[in-house]
Amino acid sequence: MTTTPNPVTPAPGKPWATTPRARAKEAALLLASILFTIALVQLTPLKGKLAYFFLFFIFYAVVTSISQYLARGRAAAKDAIIKAVVVLGAVITVLPIASIIITVVSKGAAGIRPGLFTNDMSMATPTDPLTNGGLLHAITGTLTLVAISLVLSVPIGILTALYLTEIKGRFTAPIRFLVQAMSGVPSIVAGLFILSAVLYPITKSYSGFMGALALTILMIPTITRTSEEVLLLIPNELREAGVALGGTQWRTVAMIVLPAARSGLITAMILGVARIAGETAPILLLTGGGDKVNPNPFNGSLGSLPYYIWKSFNAGSPEAITRAWAGLLVLLVVVLILFTLARLLTTRKMKAR
């Protein structure tokens, strides 16, 4: 009686995975590039962080390309050079952002204290000690401006996007062109428009509402374009199903299209808020920059974080500069939170599909 040997199933492998020997070789090349860079900077007039940065990438690209050429040929050497160039571009892109965040955090942390968020500057000046005053008026003013701008711009932006995607009337092309043109309008132009068209001839006084009108002009294009892209992602089958069930176009849009695009529309709103949160030029022209909490945005000057930062920097004293950096840190945190929320909502929507 013969026995059939059991078939042996080979263990799955990963031939593309990096071996320990290859990792050691890459580490050695990296170390050699660092040593060459340090030596060249020390022996030549090249000095500074930029010299270290660019010379390291040049040495690393040359060393890795030579290593790949000796091991795998010309094609691998070209691939190593392109890879180094791509990494250099990515680092150059991220480096300014990282530098801004590190600078703001390091200089603004000195001005963060408990009383900063509970006091305003009505009884203090930017040059006073840091224990006096705070930026409560700036935070509440910024939130007020953002809230009014949202109330004004969200309906206009979403309705415009609905016209461009659902109605598609004869004015679709000119409206889309105007929305795209408005996206590039400088903030100072929006502020000057409200100043000359509304403030001087009608109200004749600074107020938070005037600033919110200018911010609304800047916010509408962002909400409209983002909402249009979101609505275009909704499958036409949903619209056809709603019409097939006897619904009119507006009921189909209101009960099917808009609920399906809810998270994307929320993302559009958050991106619009992030677009205007740090705008300074319209605020300087229209709000008056009050130093105390003003609960009435339609009467009297209204403070804001951009105005607080600008005023503190203009004061020039060490205490005022520290206040300005603290305000920058708070504003940066607010903007980062908004962008993070927009990213999370977008990612969640894509996973749900």
C-alpha cells in the first residue's frame, strides 16, 4: 500500500519587502551623506541651515543613484534621482508650514494664561503687563463675525450651487464665471466696496455687521464652488428615482439630493469659515476694532482676533508683541480645528460610500 505525500503549501512571501541588509545599506548611505554635508559646510564658505538642507539632498541623491547604478543598472539610478527630487519637493512644501506652526507655538505659548480668555482690553493697553487684560472681546467678536457671515452666505452659496447643478438655466455660465472670478477677489477690495457702498452713504458708523458683509462676499465663492462639487457627486439615479416616484424637482432636491450631500455641504461651510477666520483688511476698515466685549454687532465697534493681533504688533513693546503671538496662536488653533473637522467629515463621507 502506497501513501501519498501531503502537499506542502509554500508560505506567502513578500519579495518586494526591504531586507535588513538593504535597510543597513540605506542607513549607511544616509550617514555618509550627513557626514559629507557637514564636512563641506565646515570647509567652504557655505553656511546656514539652507546650506545644510540643500547639500544633504544633493549628496544623498548622488550617493543613492551611484549605489543603485552599481547594483541594478541605469534605470534604477534614474529612479533614485527622481525619488530624491520628489522627496525634496515634498519637504520644501511642508517645511514652511512646519516652520510657521513651530514659530507661532513657541512664541505664542508665553502669552497663554488663564485670564487671557476671561478678560478684555477695556481696562488695559497692549503695552501693559501680560497679567492685565485679555482677548475675550477678540474671541467673541470673531465668533460673532463668523456667525453673521454664515447666516448670510450659506443660503446664497448653497442656492447658487443648486442652480448651477440642478436648474442649469440660461445664466449658468455667467454665474459660474462670476463665482470663479469672486474667488480671486482680494479681501481689501471687498472691504473697500462695503466701505464706499454701505458704510459711508448709509450707516456712517463702524460695526460688526459691516465687517460681516465684507466677509460674506469672500465666503460665498468658497461655499458655492465646494457645494457645487459635492452636489455633482450625487448619482443621477437618485434624482431619477425621486422623479419616477412622482416627486417634483424641488421635492426631489429637498428630500433626496440635499440629505445625501449633507456632510459635504457641512464641509463647504467649514471651509468657508476657515477662509474668512483670519482676514484682516476688511476688519480694519469696517469694524472699528473695539477693546471691550460688544454684544450688539449692529451698533458700535467690534473687536476681533485679526484686529487684536494687528494692534498689538503695532504697539511694539515686548509685552504687546507677546500678546500678538498669543492671539496668533489662538487664531491658528481655531483654523486648524476647522480644517481638521472638514477633513474628517470628507473622509467619513468617502468611507460611507
